[in-house]
Amino acid sequence: MDTVCVELKFANGSIIFIDCIAVEDEVDKNIYQQSELDYLIYNDPVGYADLILNGNLEEYLKNVTDYSPLD
């Protein structure tokens, strides 16, 4: 079931829920960044959570998405 969250359960039993829609609303600036976030959520949720918890998500998106508007 898709909960629209990445759930992290730590060894001590604590759980963190990351609301993916709230993250996308805050950081993605174009469809390419949104696609990259969706890819990470479904294919590397631990990497996605790591980027968010360490504050590197915006820098990551800037480096992996190349967006040039058509003139």
C-alpha cells in the first residue's frame, strides 16, 4: 500500500515518517526534479531519507537534473 511516506524504523524502535508530498511541494522546481524524487522514493528510499535528514536534497537535485527552458 502506498502511504505517500518513507518510513524509517531504527534499532531502538523509534520510527520517522517522511511525508513525500510535503517534501516535493517544498523543494522540486520542475518536472525533472519531481521525477528524480519519485525515482528515489521507489528505488532508493534509504538514500532519499539520507538526503532529507542530512539537508542535502536541494543540492542533490541541482546536480542531477539538467533543466534548460526552451526559448
